[in-house]
Amino acid sequence: MNQLTKEQVLNEIKNSPNPKVKVAVTDIDGVLRGKYIHKDKFFSAVEGGFGFCDVIFGWDINDLAYENMDFTGWHTGYPDALAHLDLRTFRKVPWDGDVPFFLGDFHLDVCPRNLLKKVRQTATEMGFSASFGQEFEWFNFKETTEDLHERNFSSPEHLTPGMFGYSLLRMANNSDFFNDIYDLMMKFNVPIEGLHTETGPGVLEAAILYGDVLESADRAVLFKSGVKEIGVKYGIMPTFMAKISEKLPGCSGHLHQSLSDGKNNLFFDGNSPTTMSELMENYLAGLLYCMPHVLPMYAPTINSFKRLVEGAWAPTTMTWGIDNRTTSVRALPGSSKSTRIELRVVGSDANPYLAHAASLASGLYGIGHKLKLPSMTKGNGYLDKSHGVLHRSLWDATQVFKNSTVAKELFGDQFVAHFAGTREIECRHYAKAVTDWEYKRYFEIV
């Protein structure tokens, strides 16, 4: 889709037969929060922004207000913050009557999209253009919201049975749903490079076409929300939980990335034995060095860390390798067009803005500090613990992040304090919960 000018966008809205416009922002967890506004309000919002309650950064994924947070809370009265629409995000929602749609953000340190914009600006000032593309794996169930809540989310029915990756047969069984994902996302300007079944009952994987790092994160956020909205039409409930069952593989949100000078892929060096440039090696070294300092931005939930276990197609060690799917970072050297890095730590439950920001900032840190790349892992990356292992819990990872001078250098004190506080509250909620596992283990015996 060619980028429209501001005047062209405004004319599109002015001439639209639809009297309303759909606008949205994301909260700290990457959940899309939005509303319909009248066209008249849209035109005033274009120039001066519009009020949006700052509670979206003051409550959790279930709308439970955070306690003892500095940014907002009962002590501030949850005032409106000024949201700014990004006219470059203009789309029409094909499954919602082609209603005009825009993403926005806040000029606040705690706003995930604003954080990514700052990191992107740092890359620009260093002379780099960052290209990213995200992949998602997710489970699909023959369920409705009402049914699942009535059954307390017990025993959801998988869309398809068995373990059948890359199955054309399974896709044929639900061809209308699959085709709508592909075709409607394309119309929504979220182009999909590939869509297929992944191993696991009812699991799909989509690779979103790469683009500018901010556009990539926008597409990722819209993809997750859009798939859920399309699923409603078919009585299908998709979930992007990182780990749906201990018996099944987890769901990733792998990030492919490279840097250019606007013309050339700076990760490619035809004179290098590996075709990897020194810049690519510095960037990759930064990803590994910063990984323990930013891990909650890749794995933000209790459930995230249940995906990061050995032998389940998710990494556990701070390793890298060439085309090695057992390492945290998979280097993919090749042609001047295709040479890139795949970060495999990110789960499908991560906030795309924060995952993109953490990854790009880490890579730029490696370039700025000219970090040397540690030795490459050959073979089974789960066994190579020579460079350290990933934290095993959200609490442990958050404590490192909270006190990290590296994280504060990359993202600022306010964001680090706020995001760390939200993750600690997530851990406290989990610690208080009594689970089915405890009933099954202790109820009869103790």
C-alpha cells in the first residue's frame, strides 16, 4: 500500500460514507484498547490530539488497577492523557464495514509505542534504518467467550486434532477461516508472507511481511487483534498464550531483523567467510549481552517462562548459531537481500512494541559499544551453557531488569520502574492463586 499524504488521508475520511472512525492505542501488555469516534471529533483530534483515560497504563490485562504505582492510580484520579493519532497508520477494517482506522500513542515514557519510536529515532541518528518482521504461532479453539467463561475455561476444544504441521488437509478443513485471515489481513494492510499449520492441535503460524520497525510492530499488534475478531465470525477463539499445555510446544513470536543505510543491507558482507558483516556481529553480540537485562520485555507473563524449557522448540541458553533453531539467536547469513537475524526468545504473548524496542535497542547497544561476538554454538544449544542461561521465572527476570543500569540506559528510569512494577504485581497475583494443580496434588492426600 502506497503511503498517502496527510491531505489524501483527510480527504478519504471526509468523503467516507461512514460517519465514524475507529481509533486505538495499546496498553502495557500490548492489548489493543480503542473506541469509535465521530468524524468531527476525528478532525479535531488530528490537530490537537484527544483525551484517553490514562488507566490503560494503570491496570493489568484483566482491568484490575495496579497498586502503589507512581505514574497513575487513585492518587492521581486517573485523568485523561493526550493521545496522538498517527495518520500513517490509516487503514480500513474489512471485517467491520471498512470503517476507517488509526493507531495512536502518547508522548509518555510509559507508552510502549512511544518507547519504540524513541529507539527508532536513535537508530536513525546512528545512520541506520531498521527492518523487522514478526512471526506468530497460536492455538485456535472451537469456543466462544460465553461458553468458556461458563465452564471456567476448562477443557477447550481444539480446532483440529493431532500433531500435523504444514498440513494442507487441516487447512482445507477450515479453509474459510484460513483464507479470511490471509485475505482480510492483506486488505487491512497487514500483509502475510506465509500461513500454515504448525505442530500441535489447532495451531497456526503466520509470518508477517517485514518492513520498517515501527510499521512491523503496528502490523503485529493489529494481526493479533484482527485474528481474534475474524475468529468470532466462525465461532473460533484464537489464543496467543505462550504455553497452552505442558504436553504441547509453546507459541513463539520470533523477530527477524536487519539494518540498512536506506539502500544496502548492512548485515551483509560479501567478503566475509560467513557473509556476516562486523556490524551484524556487533548487533548480535548486543542482543546476547543485553538479553538478561531486558528479558521481561520478551517474556512478560508467568506463562511466558513455561514456554522457555528444553526440547520444546524454545531457547533456554544465551547462545547463537547459524541456522540453528536450538539457540536464542539464529543468524541467517545469505544474500545481500536475505541476510538477517532471528531472535527466538520472544513469545507470542509479548507486547510487540516492547519486544521490537528491546531487540533494536540491544542491537544498537552492541554496535555502539563495539561488542565482540561470543563463540558460536554448533549442535544442541540446550547443552551449551557456557555463556549463561535464561532466567527461569518472571520474578527473577524482573528483579534483574528493575535494577539494571543497562535497561535504564536504554529505556529511561521511569519506564523501567513502571514496567518492572507491573511485572511484580503480575507475580504477586499468581502467588496468591490456588490452581487446579494444587487441588489434584494435595486435596485428597494431605
